[in-house]
Amino acid sequence: MRVGCPKEIKNHEYRVGLTPGAVREYAAHGHEVLVETGAGAGIGADDNAYRAAGASIAKTAAEVFERSDMIVKVKEPQPGEWVQLREGQILYTYLHLAPDPEQTKGLLASGVTAVAYETVTDERGGLPLLAPMSEVAGRLSIQAGATALQKANGGRGVLLGGVPGVLPGKVAVIGGGVVGLHAAKMAVGLGADVTIIDRSIPRLRQLDDIFNGRIHTRYSTVEALEEECFSADIVVGAVLIPGAAAPKLVSREMLSGMKAGAVLVDVAIDQGGCFETSHATTHAEPTYEVDGIIHYCVANMPGAVPVTSAHALNNATLFYGLQLADKGIKALVDDHHLRNGLNVHKGRITNRAVAEALGYEMAEPQAALKAA
């Protein structure tokens, strides 16, 4: 199979779908790899590094899309990219379709087979291709929040760790999954006063054990959310419903009860965000203010640290990517965890959460693949 990797074109996106190390693995499996010139510049990998790994270099993205049987990316295809996709081609990348009806329409019209990293599952019930970027985003959320909290950036002017004689800043983390865990680790490491809010009692017990009493845990109720948000200097939104739009847990009305200059960091923004006042921002202009509250809602947070995040992502995606390259559509038939990643196939939505969020009739993945 010919596997193509175009350069990412989303604002300040420096990651790359295939690292040179990943290219070597595809080449070792007998596949031809086509990489757009400059695709790896953001991680310090030049065209010669890709050539040495066994790739051919394409002068344009159009050449990659035209010549490849499978496209491997990081972020969802942009309008200029989805029009280049076609039936019989596999797209393997993050999609986050539930809050993005226009991209969905574009993928349906193309006829492409689109496999979304964020809905591929594993035998433990986890999301193995989402997890590494959730780890990065969770850790970055505290760095970004602490920076936005500085007075010169519009924030309250609080140092998260405090100093002797002065209380530390307070961090509320909504959601105790991978993002929430790693956000809490970073915040605790800086010396902040941290509370994690979640609706799973077993998960709260697990988190309490992990942190050995260094954080507070609260069961998620409206009252708990209000109390923690009103007292926090930073609120991290770390809620995920796989494939679906994120629930709006913090309303605009609640902002009036928060401290002026407090910071909301919405890590769920790829799925529409979990704050009512959230809208996607970029690394070029990462924050905005609503009712005196600073919002950080960058939709590709891990793109800020591409060397770390691109290698972490490739470590996770390579196994399933090789299955797709080795067996094509049959890989989706054979592996139900990979099949859970199938969101679009030949003009049909094949993910229930996406179909329900956008009002489409869902085609059962197995039936759709069998018909093909």
C-alpha cells in the first residue's frame, strides 16, 4: 500500500502524522511511504531524515492526496484537504466530528473511509490513541493556565504554588480521566491546592489512592461544581464522552460567581467544549475574556510541544496503522477495537455518538463494511 503523510496546515500545528521512525516501520512491512516536503520540520526532521527512513518526498500536499491509498495525519482535515479525499482511500487521523458538521459533510461527500484516533478502543475499555495526547494536554493545561493567570496576561496575578506565608492557588479539575489525572499531577507538583470532580465513585477512590491524600476529590453535582468553580483560580475542563459532544457543565451564569481574573482551560474544546462560553482558539491567540474570566480554549494544545507529542502519538498509532496498511479494509473487519474507530465509510456515518450528535442515520460498521 502507498501511505501518504501531508504537512499539517491547521494554525500553529507542528506535529506530523508519521515520524521518520514510523516510516521505517511501514517500509519494513513492504509499504511505500510518501511524505510532503517539510512535513516534519516542526519536530526537527528534515526531508533527508525521511529519505533515510525509506520515504519518497512529494513536492505538494496535492501529490500526497492524489497518489496515496491511505492518508495518515494528526488533526482533522481542513476544507482544502477533505475535497482531495476520495472513495477507496483510508483516512487515519483525529476527526472529532460531533461538533463539526461541515467537516462531516465533506467527509461524507468524499466517500472516504475515515478512521478516527479518538474512538479506537482497547481490551481494557480505554482509548489508546487518544490517551497520549490527553496526557500531553492535561499537563499543558496547568502550564497554560498558570501563564494566563499572570496579571500581565489578564489573570488574577496568583502564583499557583504560593510562597511561605501565602496560600497557594486553587485548581479545580472537572473530570478524573486521563486529562484530569495529568492536570492534577502537574498542579500538585507546582504546589497548588487541587480538587478533582468526577461522577464515578470508584474513579474518585482510585484517584485518592494515587495521590495519597495530596488532592481533594468531590462527587460531581451542580452544588459541587459551583462551589469549586467559585473558589478556584484555575478550572480545567477535562470531560470526555467518547465520540460525542462534550456536556456543558459550566454555564455563563456561573461565571458571575467566580473570582475576577480566574482562568478556564477547556481541554474538551475539540469535542465542542464543556464550558458554555467556550469557543475554539489557536496558539496565535489562545485566550479571550468573558465576564471577567479568562478562557484558554486552544483546539490543538499538544501542537505546542510537537517533539514530545508527535513521538508519543506515533508510538500509539503505529500498531493500528500498520494493520490498515497491511490488510486495508479487512483490518477493520478483523479487529473490533480498530473498527470502533471507523466514523465514516462510503458516505455513511458509522459511529453512533457522531450520528446522534449531528442527526444522521447510523450505519452499523460491520454491515457497512460487508456491503463494501
